[in-house]
Amino acid sequence: MNNGNGTEKKKLKFLFVSIDALIGDLAWHVKKEGHEVKYYITNKDQKDVCDGFVDKCDSWQEHKDWADVIVFDDFGFGKEADELRKAGKHVVGGSPYTDNLELDREFGQKELELAGISIIPRWNFTSFDDAIEFIKKNPDRYVIKPSGLAQNEKELLFVGQEEDGKDITDMLQRYKKNWSKKISVFQLQKFISGVEVAVGAFFNGAEFVGPVNVNFEHKRMFPGELGPSTGEMGTAMFFTADSPLFNSTLARMKPKLAESGYVGYIDLNCIVNSRGVYPLEFTSRFGYPHISIMMEGVLSELGSFLYGIAKKEKPEFRTKRAFEVGVVVAVPPFPFDDPRAFKKYSEDASIIFKKHAYEGIHLGDVKLDENDWKLAGNSGYALVVTGSGTTMEEARSVTYNRVKNIMIPNMFYRTDIGRRWAEERDKLSSWGYL
């Protein structure tokens, strides 16, 4: 396989393992680089995602010896990844330690404290009544953050607006009535104002492999940060060789990450203000749509890079000197879980490109059916559209021009991804973090 500069690159075999069909876009990208790819999805409702784009398999365990690299797409695979590494396999994925960093908020916060990083005051509860009584005795502005698997239900996160916490107590009463079976453990976190920004980098089992990615998520469904939290409707980002934010936070986790043998991408979301940096939570895996947006800025071949870090090497990771913007294009019922609504409004809907231009188009829950792009799965998470530029405004313009080339019945997306950059840049620069 020729890499474009006259030298031969090894054609590798990649096995991508997914619970909820998150990593299909990366699998497709690696396949387009010339590598052999097999993709396994656990969730039966997501089995048709990426059909026609990549080869699928019915059991990842049966193909583990076939693969040169095994890539896990989510937390929860830490034990399997550890066992495979001990057996001599090259694995990109978590560890029991990094699974806990993300899954157990309290554990993650304690690990940050042990690394000498300031954290936001927080209190953990297993009883809604106890939490309500706590706020009555300690009136303040708080954020409700479910722990465990419930934290994946992004609409359950609630940011209080009232200084006495009354809106939080009202919301806890409703959680107790409607979601007590879903939320068994949750955290109240003191509200801290500032700029929300995340820093992340790849880790090869021993050390970070630069450059650092600095990114700004847009989590709410509607422009202006209105509506339910979706996890992420789009992100603005850039790569940098040196980051004061990274050096004061995630870089300090290197010894523990090395001890755990973690291989992959890890991200730490923070609130930054004039008084300091306050980490919120880890994403100890690929982020979505983060990995697709990141591809817009990566110049290196990702297949060879993933193989390199899985072998604990430090392969070259070249990126553009640019800003990247990515927008999630969705259809009903996203961001909610409603198979009946998907069946009624979106199932098998065709994705039409006005012009046959696919640059910056990344797979969500779609499939290829006789050369037609169609919606698959049942989530409504259709596409991620990306663009880059020497300024954030240029990156925005490129991205949204590409969005205009797409037609899907009932499609929607945010129109303001990256728009707040100028204000964020000025604040972070004045505080010494850019």
C-alpha cells in the first residue's frame, strides 16, 4: 500500500468493537486509507448502521486473532482491553482505571485532587430527600449530575439558575417522582461561572502523543444554548503544540494513565475563570462527534497512527495549523430515545447531496443501500459535517456551506457552532490560558 510519497505502508487489519454504533465513521476513514476493516456492533437496534460502508461481523471475539489492531469505542471495555494487551494484542481502548474515571464521577474527582488539581466543591447522594434537605440548609446555585450509566442520559443533567437553589430542589422532586429507578447515584456540584473548554490528547500506554486538542463543545439542542442537553450538537476546536490548560490539568494524570496501560484519546472538560481552572469530567475514550471533527484537522494517516500508539510507540501526528468546526445534522427523535418516532418520521429516509461533494461529510447512523445513503439505527444521529480554516469564521463558513449541500426530511442542526469563539478567546487570553 503506497502512502503517497513513494514509500510502502503496511496494510493492517482493524477490528472495531462498538456497543451503540459510535465509531463507524472512524472505521470507514481507516478503510478509505487502504486498511482492512471489520466492525462489530452489540446493540441489535443499531446493527444496520454503516452497512455498505464497512464490512461487519457477528462476533468480535472470533476475529480478535485476525486483527492487527482492536479498537474499542466506549468505556466499559477496560477489562477486555487489559486481557487482550496481556495476551500480546495491540489494542486501542480503555482500562478498568480509565473506565472508572468516566463512569464514577466521585472517583474521577478524587484522582484529580490526588494529582494536585483544584476541583469544584461537590456532594454525592443516593437519596433525593437528603439532597433536597442539604440545599435547604445550604442555599446556593448548583448543578445536578447523575452518576453511573445514567450520566449518558444527557437530558438528566440540570444547571440551576437560582442563587438559593430552589429550582434545583423543584427539579429533584420531579426526578424522585419520575426517574428514581434510573438515577441511583447523583452529584450536586457548586455552580462555577466561566468559559467551558476541554483539552485532550492521545496516550500510548506510557506517555501523551501530541499535539494537544483544545475544544469548545456546544451541548444544547438549540442555538444560544437553549433546549435539552444532547451531549453535543457540534464543536469548535484547534490543535496546539503547547497548552497551559493541558499542562495544569490533564498532563498531571500521566503517571496514573501509564500505570493503567491506557491507550487512546482522553479529554478533560473544564470551567476556566480568572481564579483558575476547575475540571468537570473525563471522557476516557473517543468522543462523538469529537473524533469526526478532529479528522478535519489531522494530516497523518490515522490507521498507522493508531497502530503505533497501540504498540506504545510515539508515531508522528501531523495536524493543520487551522481551526476546525463540526456540526451534527440530526432528525427526530434525536436526542431522545423513541423508536416509534424514528419509525414514523425518519426510518430509511434518504440523504440527498445536491452536488456530488462529500468532503467534510462524516457518518452518523447511516447505511449505504444500492449507492443511496439512508438513515439507519433508530437514534436520528444522521451526519457530522466539518470544515476548517485559518480563522474560526472561515472554518464556520466552510462547514455551513457543506451543510447546505445536504437534504434529509425533517433534518435540523445548530447554526451557531463556533460563533462565541471571539468572546471565549479574549477571556482565556486575558487569564493566561491561550
